[in-house]
Amino acid sequence: KNRTAVLSPVPPDLESRVIVCPVVDNQKDADDLFTIRLAMRYGCQLVDNDNYRDWKHEEGKWGTDDHIREWLLHGDGVALKVSYVFDRTGRFIPSAPPQSI
């Protein structure tokens, strides 16, 4: 999220690989939509602890459509979604290994 990027800037060595979501007025879930669409476009993992239930099941949700719902429920989004935790020492532990480039 843009606020997170302002409070904790992206480290210089990652700047070329990180996209900060723009602020979209009156659209509180714009960051979710950008994350989903970028993963769909590039076929890359989406690392997020959001389960996207609203994107999967709410037909009237702003920005969603049948293609997004299908991708998240039955398409590549199922395998590409990576949840994570931080252990007691602060180490990042993803639910799946990174994709090889």
C-alpha cells in the first residue's frame, strides 16, 4: 500500500522490482485489484495474507469480473497465491518457495 511505502520505503536494492500501488480515491481495495491483475498479467506469485474472499464471491465488487473470480477460484491464482508469517525472530516464512526466474 502507498501508506506502507511512505512509512517504510522500499530498500534501494529492490526498487526496480517493487511496484507501489497508487492511491485510488474512494476505492479502499484498489491495492487488492492491482495485486491480482499484476499476478494475472505476469503469471507471478502474489504474496499476500488476504484470502480475497470478496473478490472470489461478490459479483458487485468494484473492479472484479468473471475472469478474476475464475482465476482466483479455479485458475492459476490458486497455485500462485502465497500466504506468509513472520516467526518469533522476525524471519519471513512463506507458504511456498519463490518461483525460479
